Amino acid sequence: MDTTLFIKKKLNVILLVQIYVDDIIFGSTNDILCKEFPQDMQSEFEMSMMGELNFFLGLQIKQTKNGIFVNQSKYCKELIHRFGMENAKHMATPMSTACYLDKDETG
């Protein structure tokens, strides 16, 4: 269990709050809660809103009407640069073509 993840459920509404050191990210199934939460937090704590989440713990986040997309391209580019591999030969990801991957229904 993650002790830095807080979940509030009321009827069909969910508010998720993730805390990491001095960063907080949150989201809700209800737009009103997304507006109220930072106001409630700022009334109790000195904090500032940085806007929509774009980058968190090395992950790049892109939010669109079609969904939320997460990638690590910036991190990968930094690793390639750090190890001087900008001109290295590209290779396909080594993975068996004979195996079948399916959804883990049991989690």
C-alpha cells in the first residue's frame, strides 16, 4: 500500500491525491473537486499551483481529450547523450515474436 496516495470516494466521485516530497498531484472524476481541492489546501498551507501536470518524477505527461499519455522520451534522450550514444546504430527491441501477450485479468 502506498502511504503517499490518498483517495476520497463519495458516491460516484473520486479524488486522488499523490504526495512526493514537496510535490502534490491530484485529479478527480468531478471538475468541481479539482477546483475546490487547491483552494482548500492553500487555505491551510503555503503553496502555489503550477498548472496542468506536464512532468512528474521523470515522466512526461500529455493530457488530451483522447486520454492521458505518459512517456520517458526526455529521460531516454538524456541517457543517450550522457553515454555518448547519439550516433549509435538503432536496433529493434529484442522480443520473441512467438509469445502472445494479453491483459492480466487478475491484476
